[in-house]
Amino acid sequence: MGAFLSSRKAIFSTALTGGVFLIAMSAMTGCASAQSWSWWESEAHGDTIARQARQQRRVIRQQERAAELRRERRQEVRRARIIRTAPVVSHDKCRPDLAVVGDQYASESGAQGEADKAWMQTARWQWGERYMARENAVDATYECGRSSVGSVVGQVFYRCRLTAKPCRPDASPGK
């Protein structure tokens, strides 16, 4: 009878161990399948967490590409700067004639001054600051006359037109 009991105990313990094993296996596969099912379900319904994770991965890839491009640019051969010590000589020192009409003024000399200002502003706008100096201009002619406004309280106004060629100054050897 002792052998019978021990064999029953062995069967019982084997059955119990096997049953626990089966329960554990089914529980683990159920969790794994549930987990994979929830992932597929979130993908199918456009889960925001999955979308955010994809977006973060995309941003990280873009940052890595940008860093790689910066590294490549640093490795490029840098060229030397060219610094000129002698002025660039051009045979064409003067520009074409520039004609400008200045504002009206109470005297003819004042109207010439206004024409000078307008001429310098226009020369600077068209050709740059090197050409705006009135003293470097060539063939300057003034055409002055009474302005169309006429006289106000006995005062006559004048307006002048200045025509001159804007020229850049000669390069000074000291600079």
C-alpha cells in the first residue's frame, strides 16, 4: 500500500506541476497576443502616441542629417580672402551725364545749391557714394529760371537744373 500511495503522490505532483505549467504558458501567450493586438489596434485607429513617436524619430533623423551636413561643410577647403592693396584702375572713371532739377529757392544761388543737393542724391543712388561728390563732377552746367509758382507777396522763386558727369575721385597714394 505504501508503493501505491507514493505512486499516487507522484502522479498528483506531476499533474499539479504540468497544470501549473500549462496555466503559466497560456497566460504568457495571452499577454503577448493581447499586447501585439493593442499595438495593431492603435496603428489602425491612428493612436496619437504612436504618431508622436514617429514624429520624434523623424525629428531626430533630421537633426542627425543637419549635424552631418555641418561636419561636411567644416571639412571643405577654405579659400583665402583677397585683400587689394592697390586700387583697381578703370579707364572709365566718369559715368554718363546726369541731369537733375532741384527744389525752388528765393535766390538763384540758393536754387543752384538745391540743384547740387538733388544731383548728389541722385548720383549716390545710381552710381554709389564714390561718384556723389560735386567737386569731382565734369562739365557741370546750370540752367536757372523763375519757377512756375510765380511770386508770393512780392517774392520771386527760382529753380535750377544741373547737368554734369559724375566722376570718382583719383586714388590717393597715401591710403
